[in-house]
Amino acid sequence: MSVVERMRPLLGTFVTIRAEGAAASAQVESAVESAFRAIARVDGLMSFHRRSSDIGRLNCARPGSILRVHGWTYQVLREALRLWQWSGGVFDCNVGASLMRFGQLPKNTPGKSVRRFPYGEAICLRNDRSVKLNARVALDLGGIAKGFAVDQAVEVLQAHGMKSGLVNAGGDLRTFGAASQPVWLRCPDDPYQAQLIGTLTNGAIATSASYFTDTNRPGGAASSAIVNARRERIVTITNSVSVIARNCLLADGLTKIAILHGRLPMRLARYAQARVVTL
């Protein structure tokens, strides 16, 4: 068996990919390279910062516009819609304007209408993989696209015949194969220390926290990049919330729901085969 492990800066963090296969080392290396390309492709399609990306084009379009997007983008938008519906609107991707206003995103999007429409009301996903805009939007898929990128990388590795491996994008982790991966989480009160919470086999985990954000609120609470869409306010976090789920897209998105809602709605927990770990 050949094992290859590589790390690269992608998605605004460092991404580690490890793969083990029965093929020659060069073939395993090729599989890892293909997995990195898949992650870069997701970033190019769904980046808030690029006006040429699918998300950039949607954010620049006028109400009533119909835009065709890549199949991956459509898949993420569809899953985001499911999370919005099943969380009662708690999970909302149409919060870019709030993130820009609070300095969490650069102000690189055209002016928005005064009224912010909830995600599920602002867009309509059509069967031909196109998106109709019912209102001006400022979509940000930062709370879900990183997990999707991890999933795509895992699918590439498996398609290349890898027997086991992992993809770790700044704490969004997914493993596959028989090998178990120890999972360490940073301690919220001392992020330079980590706590072993167990092992992960054929699953995913994602964590939301504010480890390295300036803390200037009572109780050590730190501002995050998570928006309470109903109040249009950035939430503060004093602990870390992790979700273990069947894939990384769901784990990534559900951490935000767990923080905003205080728990996971039963329907979503069953759908994602998810459980919450809080430190």
C-alpha cells in the first residue's frame, strides 16, 4: 500500500489530504492532486470575493434575472435551501450584506435593496439548474461550501480507487475507509491546547468557534462570522460547537444551526445522521 499526504493553502485555510491505495505511489499522488483541483474548483465557483464566480454573478444580478450555474453550485444552493426550510429559516445564506456591514466580508458587491429577503424567498431554484432571483441578494456560502469542497475531494479520492484517507480543511474533516482518525478539538478557553474527543471512521465533523477573534465582551464572548438573520446581528460565541454527520457539507452547515438554534431540529439530525459536541 502506498500513502501520500500533502498540505496546501486553499479556502482561506490550510487543507490536508491523505490517501492510501494499493496502486503505485505515483498513482496515489495523482489522486491527491486531483482532489486538490476539485477543492480549487469549488472555491472558484462559489467564492464571494470573485464577481466571475457563480455566487458573484448572482450577487451582481438584478431581481427577475435567471442565471444558469454549475451543477456543484446548484447542489450546494439546493442543500442550503433544505437547511433553511427545515431549520425554520435559522440557516440563511443571504446574509452577505450583514457580513459586509460588520467587516466580516469586503464591500465588493453592488448596493443592496433596503429590505433583506430571507434566502428561501429571495431565490427560486429551477429544474434546469438555473436560479431565478426574486430580489437582490448578497449570498455567502461560507457556512457550507467548505464542507462541500471536502466532500468533493473525498469523492475524487474514492473514484481513483483509494482505500482510505482523509481531507481536513481547517477543521472541516472527513474520513473514509477502515482506518480510524483521532479527532482533536481546540479548547475554547485556551485554543493553543487541544482535547481528544474520540475517533472518526467513515464520517465527517465540522466545528464553529471564535478561537482567535478579539474578545471584548462580558464573559469572554467573541464576535464570529455567523449571522442571526432575523435580527441581522453577528452572534457571539463563548464555546465551540462541533457536529458529526454523514458528510462534511451537512456537518458544516449544521454547526451554524446548532449555535443559532441551540440544538438541531430532529428532522435535520435524522437526515444528516448528526450529533453535536460542545466544548
